[in-house]
Amino acid sequence: MQPALPRFEELVAPAGWRTLDFISDLHLQVQDRATFAVWRDYMQRAQASALFILGDLFEVWVGDDAIEDVADQAQTPDARSFEAECCAILRATAQRLPVYFMVGNRDFLAGTGFARACGLTLLADPTVLVFAGQRILLSHGDQLCVDDVDYQRFRTLARTPEWQQRFLAQPLLARRAQARGMRAQSSARKQSGAWYADVDDAAARAWLHAAQAQWLLHGHTHRPGEHALAPKGRRVVLSDWDMAASPPRAEVLRLDAQGFVRHDLTREASSQG
């Protein structure tokens, strides 16, 4: 069963934009300082005309009030929460170049408070980016994994205002505890070798046709690559980031008028380390 076609927002790139960077699925968390360090270093030197973060920047986001939470000083010496530490990095980058953020399935509760604190622009999923004579459809990608029926049911429920209001009404400590439980379940599922759905090509083609776009750019699946979508479309999948993996992964997809180029940040991290 194919999903109903969504509403396609549109973003027209200013004439001065020359190079765009895209990242997704970093799953930042306080326990993974290696991936965080590569991301922090990249953000401090990013020189693109604009940066697009296409979901799952964070392993979990339990509400915008987490930015104001005081962390365990044994983990964060200046007493800021991990969320606040990340927000400060985003804000510093956003002062140099436009930063656009699209929520994913892990950080879908990031809202206007997060955007204001970080100085970035929230991006609807999906959004058509008009750049260099091309229409490029941007998405996190989870909506197109139609074979993951259980997740699609949860997604429909969790994106309702009622569900979010109930969850966010709980104390922050309770929300963090629930998030830890969800992460543990996810880790157990990965270790068991559970199957994960990929993007449905028929659904992707329908989106491209409705959006009058030539390219679909997304993350979510952790299967970086490029796929032809007949008759003329292409589906480009961003890489996830994981410096603890073998081999480690941390990649930026860069777009200019000539097309896409993948930049492997793990090599730079190795040379600096």
C-alpha cells in the first residue's frame, strides 16, 4: 500500500548560493564523544553557502526544555546539558551560514524552541529545493519505508499534537528514562540482526513525479548510495555517522552546479588524531 502524497513545501535557493552541504543520521549522544568531536570540528570550519541537516542529528530528543537542563558535571564540566552543548555549536555555525534542520524519526520532537535557541530554520519534510536549475526533493526518508508497517503506525500516532502534548507534559527525567529504554530496545534489535525496511522505489517515484523533481535526497536507511528511478529520477542516500564502526563513517554530501560529491571526514579525523 502506497502512502498518500504529502504536501511539498518549496525552498528557492538565493542566487548567491554556490555550494550546499547535506548531513543526516549522526545520532549524537553524550556516550559517543568520538562522533561528536568529528561533527563539532566539521561545524567549526564548514564553508558551504548553506548546511542542510536531514534528520536524526540526535540519537534522541526528548523536548526543547532539555537545552536548559543542568547536566551531570562529571560528564560535562561546564554543567551544560549535552543538548545545550550541541545547540551552542549549531548557533555558532548559524551565525556564519544558513543552517536548515529537518526532523527525523529520533529527533522529531525538536521544535521552535530548539530552532530559536540554535538560530536555525526548521524545514518541512518533504521540501523541494530549487538550486542550479534543478528541483531536488529533500526528506529524512522514513515516510517512504512503507514496508515497516509497525513503525509507520507509530509515526502516525507520534506526530499528532495529542500524543506529543502527553509525552512533553511528563517530567524531563521521566522522558529521559523512556528514551534510554527505547535506545536499549533499538540496540538489542540491531544486535539480533533484525531486518530494516528500505525506501520503496514506487513511493519515491510517485513523490518525485508529484513534486516535479529530478532528485530525491534522503537519509534514515543508513545505506548510502545512488539509485536510478525510472524514467529520469535519481535517489541519493546520505551516509550515517559512527566513528565506532569498522570502518568508521562520517560523510558530508556536497552539491554545486556540477553535481554531488561525497566528502569522507574520517580521513581528516585520522590525520588530525
